[in-house]
Amino acid sequence: MLDVLHRHVVQPLVAFKRRSRHLADLRFLERTQYDSPGEVRARQLAMLRVALEHAYDTVPYYRAAWDAAGVRPEDVATLDDLARLPVLTKADIRGHNDALVSTAFDRATLRVKTTSGSTGVPLKIYLDERGAQWKTAATLRADEWSGWRRGERVAKVWGNPEYKHHGLRGRVVNAVVDRAIYLDTIQLNDDRIREFVAALRRHRPGLIFGHAHSLYLVACRLKAMKVDDLRPHGVISTAMPLHSWQRTVIEHVFGTPATNRYGCEEVSLIACECERHAGLHVAAESVLTEVEPDGRLLVTDLSNFAMPLIRYRIGDVVTTTAAPCPCGRGLPLLATVEGRDADYVLTPAGNLISGISLTENFATQIPGTAQLQIVQETRTRLLLRLVKDDQFTEASRRKIAALVLELFGPTMTVETEFVDAIAQEASGKYRFCVSHVATDHLRGLSA
Ligand SMILES: [Zn+2]
């Protein structure tokens, strides 16, 4: 009853007050998702042409880069013509951050996202309000593919709950509007998991959402604790590959299919499985995907006009499939994604820390970090492999020491090794948090 009220009364009121059109956008996206692949592509081309004109007219970086390459937006008459434009790399974003922001916006009105991206390279991304609404709608549509219904509560197995950064207001907004239940994966132990189970039993969320390795870890502990009464309508795994051995345990413990999702902070949702789980449908109204001959994915953001990312090489390797999904949606499919992967890390006190959340914290908080990999060599010894830029100073070293002390306590030692680059594995995967300790520990826990 509360969920229905939330869906039909609270959410429209909040959207009205925030002047957000995302619920109208959602209705449009739901209505058109079964359009034919040809109609989907035609819509993408129309959006692309608007985005390219806008980028050329108002983003200094693209005007210079495309002039140098001798191409103009009007040269892109088909989706294939997009290949005539140059690729945008992470180094380009780091090196030309200001020149990538559109002059059509007052910067003070933009959302700013700081992320370690999918390869441990910290980036600063600006997003306009309208683009954010559109992306929210695309994400909500994909959330419902998992079996969850809008209005139902969501539980998040996640590092650094967002609302905690906004003080009392954040807590109130979370209590009334977002109603999310969190398990903070920055310091995970059995007591925290038991509290989480109690909250799940109390609030009966319709969806459990988290990083693949965290969902797996929690599922293993629940299995060992013989907790088998949690029955959400859906489970969504995101931000890293969901391996089949993880999926099996998660689905068994929660009694519902797991939905694999792929996205990143830079452009939000990229692709997500539907209820048929036959590949990941691209959020084609929000991003346009291309695959380079070696499998690397290029993403063009069709909805962020504040900082257009055009042919952005995101760092992940994918395969696509032309076979239609049995669900009948016309949205294109990715078959596989080889993205970032990370281990859990074990603290000297015996808590577990999500490697993805850990790297995100370090990479975005240590000034002058161009790329980062964290290796736990023993229970009390960390190695930071770090690519630095000219912003790296003594203050950066102090920040490293402070972060290690805060998260691991005084017995953890840390050595920083400066390297030129952090290599990608042959599969195209970046493992940016490696623990030689936690893996054995986890094996013991799930036995
Ligand atoms: Zn489908």
C-alpha cells in the first residue's frame, strides 16, 4: 500500500517540486522500447545530429579537434559516418577538462561527478539537469526489467552511501523520498550483515542492488547463516562483471534471477539485461555504442549537453550480438562485457572492504593521481601502484597515509610505487584492486 502511494503520489509530487520531467520521459521510453531496431536507430541518428551540432558550436575542444581532422557535423549523415570523427580518450578528458564543457551552460548550474572511471583514471564530468533527468528515466526503465516495481523500496550494497554526504537534509530525503536501505561495503563484517538482514526483513525491499562482488559476498554469508527468507522481486548487479559462479549463489540465496547491468559514472547506464537475460540491452536513447575492431567500446552520450562525450573510449572490451532478444525490444544487445574487476580487501581487524569502493575513494581523493591500482600483499601490507601527474605533491602522500589509517587502522603499512601505466590484462580487463589475502579468507567464509 505504501509502495503504491509512493509510486503514484510521492514521486510525482517530488518530481513536480524539483521541476523534473523524468517521469514523463520514463513514459516515453517505456512506450517506445518495443519499436523496431530500425526505428531505434533512426531516433539515435536524429539525437546524434543535434548533439554533434551542439558540440561543434559550443564546445571548444571538439571544434578544434574536428577542424584539425577536417570533418564537420554535417558530414555525419548516417550512424556509420560517426567513425569519421576522432576518438576521445581518458587522457583527452583529463588534459582538456575545461575545453570540453559547453559554453551554452552556466557552470554553476551543472552537476559535477568525480569518478575513477572504469580503469582507475580519475575524471571530472559535468552533467546538465535535463540530461540527468533523461538518464534517470532510462535507468528506472531498466530497473523495472529486473522484476522490481517503481515505488518499492531499494536496498543498496554499496560503498559510501550518497545521502550521508548531505547531513540532516540527506537523511530526511533518504527517509521520505529515496527510502533506500544501505549496507556500506567500506567496512563489512558479520555484525553489519546481520543488521542489514534485520532491515531487509523490516522493510521488504523489492530490489537489491550492488556491485557483483559485494552481492556475491553477502549471498555467501547469508547462505552460511542459513538466511533463506529474503525474497526481493529483483537483484541488479552492476559496475563489474557478474561471473556465472557468482550469479548462481546470488540467485539461490535471494530466490530471484539476477540482472546484469553495465554502466559507468561518466555516462550512467550503458546496457542492462531484460527479464529474458539474453544479453544486455543498450540504453539507446541515452548512449550510442560503437565497437572498435579490437573489441574496445566507444560511447557517445546523446543526452549530456553540458560536457558532450563523443566517441569516448571507455576502457572496456565488449562483444555484440545481432540476434533479436526474445522479449521483442528493439534496443541493440551487448553479448559480453569485460570491464573492471576488483577483489575485496581484508583489514587487519578482520573487516572486508569492497575493492571498487576503495579504489574509487583513493583515486578521487589523492591529488595528482592519474591512475591507480591497489595490491594487498599481506594482511598488514598494501602496495599502491600509482601513475602520477604534476599535481602530485607532499600533500598527496599525507592523504594516502590518512586514508590508510582511517580505513585500515595503524597496523597497516603502505608503500607507493610510481609506474608509467597500469597494464590491462590480455582479456581487456582492468583488475584495479588485487588482494592476495582476502580471496583465501572469502573461500573460508563461503565453505
Ligand atoms: Zn530483451
